[in-house]
Amino acid sequence: MADDTRGGDAIVEVDALTKRFGAFTAVDRVSFAVGRGEIFGYLGANGAGKTTTIRMLCGLLAPTEGKALVAGHDVGTHPRRVKRAIGYMSQRFSLYLDLTVEENLAFFSGAYGMYGARRATRIAWALEHAGLADRRGELTRSLPGGIRQRLALASSLLHEPALVFLDEPTAGVDPASRRDFWRLIRQLVRGGTTVFVTTHHLDEAEYCDRVGLMVDGRLVALDTPQGLKATHVPGQVWAVEGATRDQVATALAPAREAKQVHAIQVFGREVHVRVTGPLADRDAFSGALRAAGLGALRLEESQATLEDVFLELVGRGRNGQEEAA
Amino acid sequence: MSRLVRVRAIAQKEVFHILRDPQILIFALGMPVALILLFGYAVSFDVEHIPLAVVDQDHSAESRALVAAFTAQDLFELVATREEPASVEPLLQRNVARAALIIPEGYARDVHRGQMATAQLLLDGADNMSAAIALGYANSIALSQSLGRARVQLGSFEMPVEARVRTLFNPRLQSSVVLVPGLMVIVLVLVAVMLTALTVAREYERGSMEQLFATPVGRIEIILGKLAPYFVLGLVQVLLVLTTGVVLFDVPVNGSLALLFLIASLFLLAMLMQGLVISVVTRNQMVASQVAAISTLLPAMLLSGFVFPIDNMPPVLQGLAHVLPAKYFVDGLRGVLLRGNGLDVVWPDLVAMGLFFVVMLVVSTKRFQRRVA
């Protein structure tokens, strides 16, 4: 696995990190590094080992094997030093719902041992940051999900950690709030904080500087979103409207023989075809379809997405190559 | 400094949880008062006014004197008179009477002849506790009747042997005076164990324990912070039960109040730890509350000496009673309240409760890892 980290020195260094629960290997010899100031996305299906990895990196779970340095501290031997240095927003819970906004912030700042003027300043910062300055006295229970997530993020940042781990921060949050949340994350990174975020929203992964993909406990890919697409879903994607998948597949049979067609997928009324070689040329592609009697089609250039990468890698991880076109 | 800040932050959060959930306060402060009123007024182990049916077949001055002896005090209350012995049985069956006195014909004659005069007392054994007490009353009435006759016939007569009993510390043997301190044990175990078991299990269940473990807060800090508010709540309960007992039921406070609160504090600490052990082991509110109820309420009721004397129990239960702190708490509390005992007498109780506390503390910190499973 390439250890090229952006922006110089690494804040997280993971080497063959492994966690086994009995006979089950949740995380299998995972190695990577996260550079300072990076948004590092950790992607995978439920049960792929994302949360287990993040828990080990936060000092919540002792690794079975391997080593991880987080902010310079070994998570296996000095979990408490790690905890002091990082912020963590867990997947299930981040706030006490029967406490008010301000009481939650007071609690978490206290839990990080803050007091006096610094505590007051940071609570004020968090209220501002979460846009809750005028709702500080409200019970957290009464806040909508998106605002709760913002408050949870703010409370994990009270002690100004250089690195923050967000485990599925936008699970169950509406799209508009998700976009707002990601705006906050980018703001944070501009301020120099490193963000390690797990998600299963593939569109969110596009916002990350680099993305690691977990399949069944193993890290099967790690690159920038562009790099992942170029490596795993190469070629040109054509969106065809006005024909069925079968018609397109039949029309392209010779090219498929020649391994130039990599995927044919239905997206709504469109059929997306990913091709390499001569068919990457628009005229060549439409010519091939017309030759099979498929005329009067709308043909548009489309983009491979991380979803394509994900399906490609997960399919390969589970069933080998046969799922590809 | 930051250690103290962390403990305070957790304690404060816990106070907010308590204040936001009215059920907790109702449970913690309403229940003790309800229990004490219930036990103090309604549940009484003092047996008085036993309904008595009388069959007087002798119709003599002597037989009427015997009936009068039974009903003179508040012990028995005459509810029916019948002519035939057979007709009182239905009264006992229908619970109209719980005792029947049958004086056969010839009672006065036998008394005057100096022969053994017999009267029969039927008791309802279905309620064995009342029956045993009624029997005691009846025996002492019969004895004093005999003595009276002996004095009449012999001019003067003294019993060859007479035990002169003086009951110390609770001269009227009122059960409320004994029950109120016993109630304290129930109130404290319920709140201390139940609430701590629930509060820690709740954090596991909601996933907040994970968030808490991700902060630099230490195990001991979590324990101290979470238990402190419940410790204070427990002391408030002690004060509440004690005040109610003193004001409404004339419970005497013969010993030192400071010692009393020392005993209560130690017992509270032991119970808070037990609650903590339950919650870190079960990590589930449902299971925790059931384990808490079974492991505290039963020992508090049955093995504390609150109601049933421990000395009469089978050896296994006696052993168990000597391990659990409930017995020592009731012992110490009754000693201080009723007998006015000092530290010189109650220290073994304190030591026993302290030992239990230490064992529970060790078990809970061992099981309470600052990592998620």
C-alpha cells in the first residue's frame, strides 16, 4: 500500500493493524498513513471493519496485532495519551439528549479537563460554530438531527485536537444538513485540523483528499478519488437513452468479446456503458450502436463515480471478476 | 486540578440527569415516605384486639371473671357469645373470630373445690404469628387467674420462682420503633443499588459510555463522578426516614447522630459499589434492574434481621446474611438508635460493611475497562 501522505509528516501511522474477535478477523493487517491537514475517508459496507479500525485508533479497543501511532502515541500502550490528543465522534451517540446544548458542552469540556476562561471561550466558540448561540438553553432532544450532528462535532473539538475521528457522522441526516456538515469539515481542515471520517455515502467520499476502501476487514484500495477511478474503473462512460440494457449489450457484443466494454448499468432511463479502446470515441461508439439498428439515441458523456469503484472492488473481493460486464 | 474538573463535570451531568427525570426523584424521595407510613401505620406486628368468641356454659361469677380478664386489656376483643361449643367453629372459619374461649359447665365448682378448673381456648392457626402471640397472652392471663385464686384460698401466696422481666430499650415492644430503622435498609438498597445500576447500564446501552471512554476521563473519575450524586441523595433519604420516624412514630435517637450517619454512609458506599458491579457486568438496563432487585431487596427484607431473626435461619442463609452488609447496617442502626451504642460496640458492623465495599470496588474496577468490548 502506498504510504504517500500529503502535506508532509504523518499524524496517523498504521502498520499491519489487526483485530480478531475469537475466530472472526474484523480488521486484517491494515496499513496506511494519514498526513496532517488531510481529509481521510474510510469507506466500506457495514461490517467491513471501519468502526473497529477507528476504535483501535482512538484507544478504545486494543489491537490484537500490529501497531498504530496516532499523534505520535502508540494506541496499544498509551491509549490515554491518544485520547487527550484526538477528538472522537462516535457513530451511535455523541450527546446526552436530556441535557441542554450548553450543559452538553460544559460536560465535554469538563471531561477534557478544561476549566476557567479557556473553557468559557471554547464553549462560546462551539456554540458559534454549531450555530446554536441562541438555542443554548434548549434540550438537545428537541434539536433536529442535522443540528445535533453539528453540536456533536463541535463538542468533539472543544479541546482543539489536531486530529478528529468521525465515525459515520452523517448517518441518518438529511442531504441538505449533510452538505452543511461537510462545509464545516472543510472549514476545519483549512484551520489545520486533520479529519479521519468513515462513511457509506459514496458521494461524501468525493470530498475527501484520499479514500481508503475496506472490504471484509481488509483495506483493498487507497488513493485520491480521481486516482481510484482511474485505476479501478478506467475508460469512458457513455450514457445512452432510448434503448434497453439488453439491446445495448447485444449491439456491443463484438466489443465485449474484445474486452473493451467493462460495465453496462441501468441508471433510470439511461444505460451507462463504460468502455476503453476505440469505443471511447463518441462517433465510434454511436456508430457501433447504429450498426446494430439502434438509431435516434441520445448519447451523453458521463462520469465514473466512486460507486462504480466500490461495486468493482466489492464485487471482485467477494466473487472474483465475473460480475464485471 | 484537571482530575477534579473531570470528576465534577461527570457529577454535574449526573445531577442534570436526575433533575430531568422526575421519576427518579419521586422514586428516591417519595417511596421512603410512602414505605414508612405504610409500615408504620398499616403493617403492624403488634397483635392487639384479637377478635374473641366466648362460649360460657357455666354462667357463674367465676366464668364471667375469666372472660373479663381476657377482655379487660386491649389484647382480646369480645365479638360474639354463643351457647354451644360447636357454634363457634363457623365464626373461626369465617374469620369473624380468631380465638374462642370455651368455659365448660362446672368451672366455678372446680375452682371452689380447689380442683383443676379447665377452660378451652381455640386459636386460628392459619395465622400462626397472631396465634402464637394470642397463646402467650392467654397463658399469662391463666397464670394470673391461678395466682389470684391461690391468694384467695391460701391467704397469701408467692410463686416459688418468678421471673421479673423488664424490657430494655423498647419497653412497650412497639414494632414501629424497630421497623423504622429496618426500613432504612430497604429504602437505601433500592435507591443506591437500583439507580446506580441503571445509570451506568444506561450509558452502555445508549453508547455514551464509548464517547466517555474516548475522553481522557479515568475509571476512578467516572466512578466517583457518577456515584457522588447518588451518595448525597442516599444521605437525604436517611435524613428523611429518620425525621419521619422520630416525628410520627417516636423513634428514639439514643446514640450519636454522627455515628448514625457514619454507619449509613458506609452502607451507602457498599450499596453504590454493588450497583456499579451489577451495571458493569450486565451493561443492560433491563437485566441490571432485575439483578439489582433480586440481589438487594430480598437480602434486605429477609436476611437483614429486619423482619425475621437471622439466628433461626438455616446455616446457609445465616452464612449469606453474614456476608451481605444489610444485617450489619440494621444491627448498627438499631444499636445506635435504640440502645444508644457507641463506636466501641458498633465498630465490627462498620468493619464488615467496609470489607464488602472494598471487595465490590475491586471487582468493579477490574471489570470496568475503559475500552469497549
